[in-house]
Amino acid sequence: MLPMEVEITMRGLRDTRKLKALLKAGKSIRLRDRNHIVGRIVPPQQREGPAQLPDFEARHRELFGDRTFDAEDFLQDRHGRY
């Protein structure tokens, strides 16, 4: 058993306050049914912050250069006037 793990029986799952407190404390819970380990409940991993978004403007410049697109002209070419 790891130092941050607590063993609980299947009947102990009824005590949700205790489970919630253990998980908030960052401890893993091993579930036992009689003498057999049947599963684990693990707290979520902590993220180090928001993910960095790609530079969409740089990607657009790389693909299209300085070209601009007019949606109205595009639609008229495809469908006539609206």
C-alpha cells in the first residue's frame, strides 16, 4: 500500500463525506471486498495552468499571406445574388 493510499471496504463507500475529504486531501482509495482488492479511486491530476493556445494569426499569415477574402464576393460567385 502506498503512503498516500487508504483502504476502504465496499460498505465504507456509503460514507461519502469521508471519501470526499480523502480525495480532496489528494489520497488514493483502495476498495476491498472481503480479502480482495477490487478497485481504486484516484483524485484528479492537478494541471499546471491553462494550456497555451497556438498563434492562429501566425498560422493564417503562413497559409494565406497578405491575401484578404470578402465573404460577399465569395457567396455571389457560388450562389449568384444571395
